[in-house]
Amino acid sequence: MRILVTGGAGFIGSNYVQLLLKHTGDERIVNLDLLTYAGNLANLAGCESDPRYRFCRGDIRDRNLVRTLLVGEAIDAVVHFAAESHVDRSVEGPEVFVSTNVLGTEILLEEAHAAGVDRFVMVSTDEVYGSLGETGKFSEDSPLAPNSPYAASKASADLLCRAFHHTFGFPVLVTRCSNNYGPYQFPEKLIPLMIANGLEDKALPVYGDGLNVRDWLYVEDHCRAVDAVLRRGEEGRVYNIGGCNEMTNIELVKLLVARLGKSDDLITFVEDRPGHDRRYAIDAGLIMGELGWKPTVDFAVGLDKTVTWYLENRDWWEAIRSGAYTAYYDRMYGDSGRHATGDSS
């Protein structure tokens, strides 16, 4: 199989590329990523020497580039991670979220359909369902009720996928996952932010009262689920992917503080984010029953592995916090090379 992975230099996408290269044989992996603030080729160090792998820097909204890759590489399947994905940034500037997540997805769908791609997996989020009360879980049949510009843009992309399947018979599958954690997560997300700030004895900002609930899923488990959907999922279906591990934000932060050997005095409650969803919880019964997937990494084990990774890879997140990594890519590619192809490094 020849697979185009969009956003393969980001947190989840890079973990997925590594999973494919580690556990598959002669499959061809083409990684298309624009390398915005959340894309980092250091996530894929060593992959550039693998003859099965090719990196291309480019924008999913660049129709000509997308067409060239799909046709030139004779792509069989698309796994679509590429997105603007930070909720806080969507509150500050929604337009780029609509442009990338909606228009970019439409272009990918249209060009993949024209190229005769056999499978198209849209990697989405549980945030499209909105917020839960104190009980219940999101199922695949839960109504879409997005509450942030980010979530609305992802819901729009999901509906485009549904429309392409219904109208054109295009083989689309959609996954909606709970909150991921693990190696290579961008440091403005909750867990890596708490780790990095804690190591530097900086304040640990917690929104509101800290009682917002999230369902945490180790990133490798998520990647295995996406791959199961790619290979065995039923076309046109939505598959929820959850970690079966609900926890309030303040409970999680206190676990991290204890693991780092720091004081709770670093915890600082800050004004809540506008429209902050109170609780997410995923019913993953469909993918478990139909495809035989289940999370394998216990949360305590996964959290310890994650903290250890950030402790051992300070150069990685310090380069991100300083902005040095984006300056390097700008020097390496330049504006004229924004859509250039080449090996990752």
C-alpha cells in the first residue's frame, strides 16, 4: 500500500508514521506537512534514511501539489491528520482554522476522489460533539454540537467526508478520538506545558476551577486504532476512539507535580477559556467490538513514560519554546521552497 499521511510531522501524525515504518513491510509512506508551529521534523529523526519514506513540505490547500503527489506516487490511501488544532489559537484567530481544516480537507477529498484513492481516513476529534454533563458518553450517533471555532472547523470537515461518501461513493472513514498524550506533543498542550513549566519552576496555569474532565488516550494506542480503521474499517463509518480514562484537569496537574517532585504552590488558576467544554467521554465500544482494538497502555504507565521522555529530551522542547526550530526550517526551505520536496532531517 502507498499511503499519503498529511500532517505527518505533527504530534499524532509523526507517531503514526513511526508506527507504520516500524510495523509494516514494503509500504510506501509519503508525509505531506507544511511545518507550521506544530510541525517538527525532529519528531521523525532517522526516518529520512528509510527508502520507504518520503517527506514533502507543502500545504494541503495547494491543489496542484496535492494532485501531483497523489498521482505521481500512485497513492492508494490517505490518512488525514493535517489541521490547525489548538483551541486557544482558534479563539484568537478562527479564519485560518476554517481555511486549513475545511477548505484543505475539501481539496484533499476532491483530488483523492479524482485520483481513484481506495481509502481516505479523516482523523477528527471528540470535540465535534460539544460538552457532556456529569454522566453519559459520546457515541458515534451523538449529535454534532461544536463549541469552539476549532471544533466547528473539524465538524465541518467531517460532514464534507460524509457528503463525499454519500454523493460520490468515495471510500471515506472518520475517526474521533479523545485527548492524546505522549512523546512529541507540542509544548503548549496541557501535559507537556505542565512538565516544561514545572521543570523550569514556572507557574502551572490551570483554566477556571480545574474541574473540566477529559478522557486521556496514549498516542500509540490512538495510532494503532487509526491503522485498524484504515485497514479493516467499514467505508462511510465513524469510529470513536477513547482511552477509557476520565480525569479532571486539576487531578492530572497534581499527578504531574508529584511526578516532577515539585510543589503544588506552582499551580495557578487563571481565567477560564471562552466556551470551555466541561466534560468529554468516549464510548469506544464500536471499534472494540468490530475491529478488535482496545487501549493497551495503562494511564499511570503512559504518564510516567511521557514524563520520562520530556525529561530525556529537553533539547527538543526547549528548541520549540525558543522558536529556534521554526527559524531553522525557514532558513532550510525559504519562502520559495515552501512546497519543495526532499528528505526530512
